[in-house]
Amino acid sequence: MVPEDRREGPGADERSAQLQAAGGVREGCDTLAAQTPCGHLQSRRARIHQQINKELRMRTGAENLYREGTTVPMIPLGLKETKELDWSTALKELISGHFGEDGASYETEIRELTNLRQAVRTPSRSESGLELLTAYYNQLCLLDARFVTPARSLGLLFQWYDSLTGVPVQQRALAFEKGSVLFNIGALHTQIGARQDRGCPTGTSRAAESFQRAAGAFKLLRQKFSRAPSPDMSPASLSMLEQLMAAQAQECVFEGLALPGPTAPRDCLAQLHLAQEAAQVAAQYELVHQALIQPPVCNYVPFPWTTLVHVKAKHFRSLAHYHAAVALCDSTSVEAEFLEQVFLGPLPPSEPRGLVLPQEYEERRKLGKAHLKRAILGQEEALRLHALGRALRRVDLLQAVLGQALQCSLTRYSELDLEDDFFEATEAPDIHPKTHRTLEVRAPSFSRVKVADIFHRLGPLSVFSAKNRWRLVGPVHVTRGEGGFGFTLRGDSPVLIAAVIPGGHAAAAGLQEGDYIVSVNGQPCKWWKHAEVVAQLKGVGDEGVSLQVVTLLPSAEQPSTGDRRPALRGLLRNQKECSWGTSVPVRASPRPLLGWGRKTKRDKTAGGLSPASQP
């Protein structure tokens, strides 16, 4: 849903602070939008009112959002809306069935995930809102790595409303949830960029950066989530949005250069630079306009967007001719080579020049008058297009900007007309587009927002994920001999039994190479480092130690009580390759992924690796 424009009043900060102090509101969430009305009757009335007006706000919200700007209006995107989601049943069943733990004991973690998702439905239009969305996206990556396999989803139905049409779209894939959150990250960047005060250099710089990051988010979304069922997340729409945000970032660059103005009335080079920058902005908006009028994008993009982009293309093309005319008319001398770069562009030396640029002052003034004529015609066309759009007619600021630009061109043209009334202006050439500040699309930086895995208690992702199958063995009692316990440890979180000495106490107890230690004397140690486990074992007396271990099973193997030694080399490789967002690439099995079994008698034969470090 496209959010309504909520202007913060003088008491907004106080009410937000009171709500956050009361608890239950996460930082980065729009507290005024998230608060619940008091009284059941009032809440019910508010919900009914929201349902009645939902579609109307969907259709009109996008048309009203671009009024945020302080100069020429920008086009920010509305956020996608979603319904509440119950994670509890699906996650509890998966934790109980696959991980073998009590799903009810994870109520706190599930509640934290639910509260986080609820908070991202109404993020504040600020950096804290972006951090909130990024934190939830990172948590979804952790959920994906732990609970989702290619053959098995969470079984939840994720529903999001299309940002452009308001149509609800449902899908059971967690990737759809991730893609929708990434879309909202890009949309929030556009809203932050549109809210900047572009009347100062700092504001234009921040706005340009916001639109660059928005373009990067839509580019990443187009590359990673190519089969989204929502129209606003289709490849054609995302490509158009990427171009639109890049054009708006380039417009901010032009505005930043135009703010100080020329250092002197006859500063020709500054005016020619502005002419090329304006031509660059116009060229990018022309590409965006072509993308907007092509199906299927034209079927669901708001018509005021198409009109505004067309108006901007005409407006900046006219500004390019205006600044070129000022440079030609007010300068007494200018380098011929620079004029060729502006009006002809870089051409190979062997290619003939079709246009001979004037070098004399009077000839340059005549060419400047021709550029003014093209500027006037373009600005009149922009005003005509502005008048055709019903939504644009209500934007007084845009009309004022277009009218002021036309008035400036008419004034300069009338000054030249007084000097040579009988002169017939020649046809002015196009301005070669060029920017002196190349903008790069910036992808979202997810690593800057550090998050802790909500389901940390389940264990490291390298082992304890839905992509793996394992068997829990133990408690196994191991006593200390003259040479120690008879096994070698390696790795961290969880610690791996890398080797078992044949005939030793560990082999007699049934431990085998490739087992992961998950409990020492009843203390869970899935996240312990190698040194912590060794220190705990060294502190054990003659009574021995009680260990619980797990063994990874091949994907095709069902839980059993037979020989279950996995390949040690593969286990060590999986430990090294694992990170917070990835898990061991083991093929998923369509059968139940975990079977619990307790051995009464274990095979006492083991490998013959010599210990490297024994506890």
C-alpha cells in the first residue's frame, strides 16, 4: 500500500517517546502509525474504515506522493503492505519434528520474530527505518538457511499488496517475503530522497545518494528474485524503477551544480557544463518515458508518473538549450574545441563534421538566439503537458518552476530581438549529454546492520538446519585413561571429534570420528569453542565425563542403529564453508528429516588416525 503523507506535528516526538518508553514498539517503527486505539469498539470501527478506504488510498496515494519535493517534484514509491502472519504453528512443528526439541519452548523467539515483522509494516522514513527493514531482511536470510530446503517450505502463506495497483498477491515461498522487504528498502530510500531539502548542497547530495541506493535495491531485486508474482516486482517494472531512480539521482546532481550559479555573468564554461548536465538528465528521463509507455508497465503504472517524466524530459532539454544560449550570448571568447564537445560530442578524427560552429562573436549570438527559440518551444510544450494531467495541475510548485524557466527564456529572447529584429535565427543543434559526476548504482549494505540469530539456541547453521539430517546419541559415559579419553577434537561451534584412538576409552564407549559434541555433563555446548570444550574435559576427574553427540546422516539414509560414520573430510569442509547466511549443501530428502535413536550397543571399531591434540 502507498502510505499517506503524515506530517509530524509539534507533539509527535513526545508521543513517540511515550510509546517507546511504554515498551512494545521497536526502534525504527513509525510509532504514531503503529499505536492501537483504545477500546474494542473504536478498534473495530477503525478496521472497518480502513478496509473501506484501502483501495481508494491505493489508487490515489501514488499520485500524491511526488508532492514531497521542495523544487521540481520527485517520484517516491509507496511501501508494499502486508497482513499479519502467524509463525507459531509452522515453526513449532518444524522445530519439534526435525530438530527434535520442544517447539513450545521457543515461544519467546517466535514472539520476537512476530514483533519484528509487525514493526517493519510501518517503518519510519529515516535511517532507523532502513535499519529496521535491513535487520528483518537479515533475519529472513537466517530463517531461509535454517528452516527452508529446495523440497520443503515453511508452509506459510505470505500475502503482500502490490505497491502500484494495490492488488493482493500470495505465495508460500519465503523468497517472496524477502523480495517484498527488499522492495520496501528501495521504496523507503525513494521517500527519504524525496523529503530532502534540495535547496542546499547538502540536501541535493543526500537526495542523490538515496536515489542511488534505491536503484541498487531494485537492481538487486531484479537479479535475485526474477519470478515474483507481483507486477511491481516483475523484471520490466524493476528495470523501469532502476532507470527512474538513476534519472532522479542525476537530476539532483544538476540541481547541486546549479545552486551556486555562475561566478560571473560571462562565465561561459560554467554555463556550458550546466547545459551538458541538463542534457544528460533529459536523455535519462527520455529513456524512462520510453519504458513507462511500453506494455506491460504502462498497464499498471500511475498515469501521472508517465506525464511527470515526460514533462521533466522536455523541461531539462529546454534548460540545456537555455544554458547553451547564455554561454554563447554572454561570452566574448570561447575555445572552439570545447564548443565542439558540447554541440557535436566526441567523434573520430576520420568522421566528417556536419556542423561548422561559429567562431565570431556575432555569429555565436545568432546561434544563441536559435537555442533560446528551442528552449522556449520546449518549455511551452512542458507547460502544455503539465496542463493535460489532472493530478499535475494541482501541483502549483511544478507549474511555478516551468513558468519561471519559460519567463527567463522569453526575457533573454526579447533582448536579442531588439538588437536584430530582421534576423532569421538558424536551427540550433542538439546539446551533447555529458555528466561531470558519474553516479554508480549502490546496492544495499546488509552487513552494516548486525543481527543475532533469533533461533540461536537450535545450534550453528553449519550442522543444525533443515538441509541436514542427523542422529542424537547419548549420553555416552567416557572415562579417562593414561593417555586421556582417547579422541582428538577439532573445530569450533560445534566441536568435532576428528579422530578416535583404536582400543581407547572413547572407542570402547562407541564414539566415532565425525561425531559433533553437543553436550558435556548435561551442559549444552553447541556454540562452545574448541578451547572451552578442552578445558571442560581437562577439569574432569577419574569419574569420567558424560557426552552427547550428533552424527550427520547422508540424505538417502534413514535413522538407524548401524554403522554411521560420515566422511571426515566432507564434514571439515562443510565447517569451513559455513557462514551465518549459508548452510551445508546436502540434498533434501522427501522423507522425515530426523529420526531419534539411542544405541544400546555401538560398533567399537574405529579409524586409526593418530591424535594431534587430546584432552
